[in-house]
Amino acid sequence: MSEYVELKRPLFTPFFMALALLVGLAVVFLAVRFVNGMGSVANLNGGYSWGIWVVYDIVVGTALACGGYALAVTVYVFNKGKYHPLIRPALLTSLLGYGFAAFGAFVDMGRWWQFYNLFLPWQMNFHSVMLEVGLCVSAYVMVLSIEFLPTILQRFRAQALAQRIESVLSRALFFVIALGILLPTMHQSSLGSFLIAMGWKVHPLWQTLHFQPLLAVLSAFTMGFAIVVLESSLAAAAFRRAPETPLLAGLGRIIVGLIVAFLVIRFAAILWQGKLGRIFAFDLGSLMFLIETALFAYPLAVLISPRGRRNAKKLLYAAASMVLAGALYRFDAFLITFDPGPGYSYFPAFPESMVTVGTVAAEIMAYLYFVKKFPVLPREEHAAA
Amino acid sequence: MDRRNFFKASLGATVASAAALASSSVQARPNLEPAPDAVGMLFDATLCVGCKACVTKCKQVNGMPPVPMGGDVHADFALDLSAQTLNVIKVHAEGKGAVKDVLVDGFSFEKRSCMHCVDPGCVSVCPVKALKRHPGTGIVSYDVDACIGCRTCMTGCPYNVPQYDYNNALGKIHKCQMCNQKGVERIDQGMMTGCAEACPTGATLFGTRAALLEEAKRRLALKPGQVYNYPRGDVRKPDSFHEKAVPEYQRTVWGEKEAGGTNVMHLSSIPYDKLGMPPLGERSFASISEGVQGTVYNYMALPAIALGGLTWLVRRNIEGGHDEGGKQ
Amino acid sequence: MAKDSNFSFDASTDFAAIEQRLGVSRRTFLKFCTGVAASFGLGTKAAFAMAEAIANPAKRPPVIWLHGQECTGPTESLLRSEQPTFEHLILDLISLDYHQTLDAGAGHRVEAVKREAMEKYKGKYLLVVEGAIPLAQNGIFCKIGGQTMMDATREAAENAAAIVAFGSCASWGGVQSAAPNPTGATGAPQFLKGKTVVTIPGCPPNPANFLGTVLYFVTYGKLPPIDDKGRPKWAYSRLIHENCYRRPHFDAGRFATQFGDEGHRQGWCLYKLGCKGPETYNNCPSLEYNNVGGGVWPIGVGHPCFGCSEQGTGFNKPMFSLAEVKTHTPPNAFPNIADRQNPTSSTVVAAAAVAGAAVGAFLGATAVAGKKLDGKQAEASQSADKGA
């Protein structure tokens, strides 16, 4: 009866074991980090206090995990029920993305044993973007867990307890879903607000001040759709299933609209703030900006024509380009063109980058585990229909 | 979902975001005002002789070890602010670097320590109130028991002042707390800061922000070459004076207005950007950021309305069934 | 001196005669020579050369000693010199032919002796000037035997083998040259433009600096290396501040703020009391004063250096005003503005490889998946066509 099925494939493939190896390495480095301090594995310094752990795991990672958010808006707010089959895998990637982002935040926390202060009302600084992000991410991980709970429970349907929980859940689910839409909107925009407070250290082309929250949430939303397309296409290719191109083509149309909105607002902001000349300065900032814009423009060019949208391969490439564009937009603002002043430099250390690689590997492992053991992926016939 | 509802929803979203954006520029809070009894320091780079007595005194007051060069402790070779150094004397030298307080072929000293901003970025961004601006003295202090080590203060500080101790598994943020931290409390006891007390020339002068600003402006009003009686120690009750010819100062007091102003102000003969001062306007980034955040999250009104609307929409769509097939 | 050994003398050096003449033991005598040589930074060889020079009375240079505007402080301090004592200096090391303070005779007779000596030792005598030379109103403010100091100096300098300005007054004008300087007091080097004048500034100057310079002249027949102000480098090339035993207190920020306060009693740095050590070049920290011992020199007894030997400092700057700290040619020990405490790990290359691999893996996976999807879609459309 369900439109979702578990994938009947062996879990412990050589690929899976290779990922496990990467995770093992990351665990070793993390042990060093917790015993000897962050400096023993990471290249952070007085100017670059945030490295890839924050910028990849949290800033980029949560944006990559916006698939669940984007689809929830489409399905439940704009009532496009036909995308419903895509929602479970998207929720799963969101849950994993956010879960590991929270984990990354914890690892990066210099005084992690005091993290509970974030949840003590008398300690909260309501002006702080970080507080907002911390609370929203924590809440959203919980919301995603609840949203994903039916998938877990479906497997244990025989049990009475599971059924009772599910019946309670289904009555409150609309509220949970609403929260699951609000929370990412709030903190994805806040990730942009971070940049306002960083002030002059953010490159002028990325320092759009009042436009930061809007640009951040727009790009995250776009990345959410792109990641759904990407994930679905990769899964189809990897598990040799039929691609869900017709459904994805619809998402492609949405992506086009969002990219246009993003680019228009961004260029308008730059123009309004009189920084247009910076684009053609041909320094690091200008080059990164041009690369970014090209990565945004490519999916726009491909997906604007219905033919491009219906081509599975082109759709995938467009989505990949969009994901890269959104990720680069964040990397550029927070790290690559971020300049805290003369003399400071940052490039991740090997152990530091391996911790991030290990996190991604763990995410993929968890994804493989869930799609193979739980009904996550849509039934193939459905997708082909 | 019919056409009408779609338009309603999208119109609502557009209006909400447009309103948020528009009001953010209207409602944005202005810079904070200096604390009523703000204390601070005035660093006059032209008086600094580079003796580093302030660096030593600071380490003594704060119980911090010297930063050795190459493993052996011979002397303090701190290059910059760090978890071991809250105050450091640096130099800007150009060309031959022969003449003090001259730009071409000259050099100038510069003191790096917390500026104690009037509208501090670190306080604004800290999620757990680990950094606080004292309501009376304006001193920006740090509460180690609240800090979660997220290091947002470091990103939010325009001067890169707060320093996390990366080489310690239980590391914390280190920054100048104007010698008034728990266990030191020099200001509360009516003393001045360690560095101002140690400074032999009055290059680091202690006092209230108002008195220091007055003193700084008095110096700027003097003609270069004119002999001025420079006070040492506390500008309100100097322990002594010394005479010196007035140099050619830059025309502004750094910290009077920059990003809302600072309680620790600087005077110099060479341009401030050469001394590593960041490019700041008069508006503090904290005020812009809080303006945007405040607009969106004022009493959580906007999120609450949004949540209500979303709940209604989602519930209606789930119960009414999706228009294009599929169901939960 | 023998070629093969530094430690023997020519047969002509008659030490028995020296012992007799100087009234000191051979051992004490050699110790003195070695000490003087050491203060030049010269070796044992030079010490023996000096010993030989002193032992040979034929080499004793005749000296004409003039006094201008001054307090006779340099002579007074020289009178209290111990190594050697002054009488040894004037009786055995040099031939003091004219000295207005010490000459037993007086009046026209002495002036006549001076002229005779100047004539007799033309081009060979050493001229020592003590005191400033007033230039205002044709120098009428200082006259000896009806001759102004200007004329006396100019006359004596004419045929001198070397000229030594002894004391701050002679070196750059001293106390009477301080504003408003009504007499136009001027130092010998400024007055005798074009002539090399060795200056031994100080108020009073350290006799050791004078003796060392004279001995160098006696030994080598030329003047020691001097700086741009005519000061022998061996004595005046070091800043007091950089050789002061109180310097660690300066570096540590420990300053006496009042006479008799806790810091003053602890022997802390006197900079805040106006010590001019940071702008004064002299060897007081190492030689102290007049062999009194026990750390006797201004800073040693707890008074800030007054900068007595430094032109533009002593008598020109208020005694308790702050000195300029002259020597730290940057960036010797100061970090530059852009210097940071960066922990830089050497593993960034490996990290860069990881980043490259990650991006590569993403692009590669996308490309491979794209190809597969292309095939699938073709298949699907084929089967769809068939179905239709």
C-alpha cells in the first residue's frame, strides 16, 4: 500500500567498507582533538576562528540538507502532492545533514561541556544570530526526527506501541510539518545574518548587509531543490533504478525561478551599494564571484528550456552546478574571500579536513543503511508513472 | 491547491519578506551610547617609547606566561594577541624605519589590546551572554562559566581581539577586561589599569572616556612643536607630568566615532590604517545586525504569525488531500 | 718588541729604571697598562706596547693645557685619578709644559714658558682644551694674560700635533652654552672648524677616558678612532641605557616614581625620574667613576643620569624630564602590525589534496551518474515507445 519501499540490496559493499575506513580515521583525529585541544588537529587562528568545520559542516552542510525543507514547502504549502514520493529520501538527507551539522557544531565548540547554556533562558542573548541558529538547528533536528519517525515505525508496524505513537503523531503532524518549514527559514536566513556582524572582514561583493538573510534563505531553498534532484538522480544511477525525471523536471522549473530571484536581488544589492566595479577587479574576490555566477548561470541556461529539464543527464548536471554554486557562495563569504586583516591566513590542516571527510562518509553510510533497511525510496513504478 | 490559494500564499510570503526588509532599514537600532561612567584608556603612539613595560605588567596582572621564540623562554616574543597575550606593542616600519612617528622611512609603535567598544560586536553576537558590557563602566568582560567556545565573538570583533586557546582541550577565550575581572578588580578598587600604571611616558593614559576624549582633543588642538605638559597615569589625577613638544597628529581620535566608538582610544602621527586599524564607518556592525535580527524576531511576533499561517495551510492541505494526487 | 713573543721587551726597556722612576712595582705597572688596553678593547700585545711607550721617557709628549670658561672640574677629577695617579701622569707619562691651574709659577713668566714650549715642540705637542670658548663681543669674557681664550686657543691649535677637548664645556660648550648663552660659549670643535678635535665630554669627564686616549696617542702616535662628535669610540660608542644594570627593571616595567619610594629603594629603573641614560653615550655603567668602587656613578647611587656628556641633553633638558629612547631601530624586537600568532601546520598540502579529491569525487560521481542516466532514459523512452 505504501508508495515507499526498502531497497533489497546487501549493505556491506566494498564502497561501504571504504567509507567506514574514512570514518575510523576521523574518529582517531577527533580523539586527538578532544584530548589535546583543537589546535592539535585544526589550523584555526586568531583571525580565522571558523574553519571548514563550521563553514562546511554547518553553513554549507545545512544548506545541502535543505531538501526536506524545500519539498515540504512545495508539498504542504503549495499543495503539490505529486512530489510526495520524493519527500522521504529528502527528509532522510535533511535529517542526516542537520544531525551531522549539530555534531560538527559540537566538535567545533571550544567549551562543549557547557553547551547546555544555549538552552538556559537566563543565559540567552536574543540579539545573537548564533543563539538563533543553535536553537533552530537543535529544534529542527528534533522536528526532522519526528517527521522521519513514521518511516521507522512503518517497519515495525506489527507492534502495538508503534501504532499508538503513529496515531498520536499523525494528529500532530501538520504542526510538526509547519514547524519544519518555519525553523529552516529562520536559521537559514540567520546564516546570512552572521555575515552582517562580521562586518568589514567579509568581502564587499558578499557583504550585502540587509540583503544577507534574504539571499541566504533563497540560495538555501534553491539548493534544497537541487539536492533533491541530485540525490534522486545519483540514487537512480547507483541503484540502477529508473530515473524520476518527470517529477524532477517540475522541480527544475522551480529552481529556475529561484535562481532568477537570487541573481536579481544579489546584483541589485551590489548595484545599489555601488560595488559593481568590484566584480571586474579581477582579484581573488572578483574571480570567485565570476565562477560563482557562472555556476548559478549554468543551471539557469539548462533548465529554462523544457527539453533541458526532461533530459535526465542535463538535469543532474544542472543540479550539481547549482549545489556547487550555493556551496561556493557560502565558502566564499565565510572563508575564501573572508579577510580578517593583514597577516592572517587559513587553510585546513590534513587532520582537520579528514574529520570533515569522515563526517560526510558517515552521512553516506547512514543514508545507505536507511534506504536499504527502511522504506525510504519511492516505489519504482510510481516514479516512472 | 487552486489558483486562488496559490496566489494568496505567494502574495502573503512576498508581502512578509518585503515588509521585513523594508522595516529592517527603518527600525534598525542606532549605535549604543557610551556607558554613563565609561572608563577607558588613551594610547598616544607618539609618546610610546617601546619599553613594553605595559606588556610585562599586563602579563603579571593576568598571570600569563611569556611567549617564547623557538621553545626556549628567554624573553617574551609575543607577535600578536593570543591566549597568552592580552596586550602587545607592535611596530609599523617603512623604508629605513629610522625616524619615529614619521611615515616615510619612519616607524611608529602601536598598542594592541581590547578597544572596549561602545557598541561591542562580541557582546552582540555571543549566544550565551558570556561577553557583557558593564552598564556603568562600559568594560567588556568575559564569563568563562557561560562560554560555550563557539568563537562567534572572534568573528564579530572588528579588531580580532578575543582569542581562543586552541592548544588547550579545556581552552577558553582570552581578552583584556580592563583589569577588572574577578580576582583582580583594580578599577573597582579605585586603581587604574596595569598597563596605564606601568607606562613611564603616559602613552597609555587611564581615565573616564569623557576625560580622555577631552584630553585627546586638547592635544589635537595644539600646534605641532608647541610644548605640552603630558600627564601620566590617570588623566583625572595624574601622578606626574612631563613636557614634550607636540607632534603632528592625525586629525582624528581613533575610537571617538569608529563603529560607534571605543573606550580605548588611540592617537597617532601616521595614518591609523597603517597601524592595523580596520576600515570602519561610524555605524557599528552590531547595530545593523541587531536591527535586522530585531525586526524579524521582535517578540517572536513574525515567526509566531508565520507559524500560525503555516500550520493552517499544512493542516488544510493534508486534510483536504493534495490536489494532484498522493497522500500521507 | 721581540717578533716571536708578545710577552717580552726589547733589551732597551729598562724596567728597573721604570720601577725606580714611577715608584711602582713592575707587576703593578704592567697591570695598569693591560687595564688601559683592555678598556680600548685591545689585547695584551697593545698593553705591552703601551708599557713600552710609557717606559721610554723619550716618547713623552709635551702638553699645553688651556683653561676657558669652566669650573676646572675636569682637572679636579683628573687630580683624583688613581690608575695612574695624576702625578705619574704629568711627571712620567706626559711632559706637562703649561697648565694654568697646576703651574707652580705665575704671571708673564709662565706665559713665556708656554710660548717657548710651543715654539720648541712645534707640530709635536698635545693641546688640551678645558672649558668653553666665549665668542660674543670678540671673546672678552675670558682672558688670560691679556689674551682672549679665542686667541689663545687659535694660537695653540695652530701647531699642535693633536687637540683634545677635555670636559663637556670644551667639547660642546657645557653649562654656559645653555640658553640664553650671553657669552657665546662654544666648544673647541665648533670653534676650531676644520681641525680634528678629540672630545672627552662629561661633567666632569671620567679621567679614565682622558688617560686612555692620551696613552693611545703616546703609544701609537695617532689618535684613537672617533665618532662624528669627536668622541673616542672605545669610550663613547655605547648607550648608557643599553649597558645599565637597572635595564631589566625598565624592560619589566618596574620604575621608581619618587626619590625614596619603594621602587627607588629596590633599585628599580630611574627612567620615570627623568634618567637620560636612553639618550646618553658614555661608558659610566662599566667604568663607574674615578675608581671609587661600590657602584659610584649617578645611576649607581640612585640618581637619574643627567646626560652630562651628551650635547643637547645635559644643561639643555630639564633634569627630571623624560628622555627620548633612542635605540630600537625597528623592527628589532617588535612584531610588525601584520605579524600574527598563527599556528601553521605543515599538512596543508595533504589537506589541499583532500579538498581536491572531494571536489573530484563529487564531479566524477555526477559525470558517471549522468552517463548511466542517459542510457536509462534512452531505454525507458524506447520501452515507452514500444508500450505505446
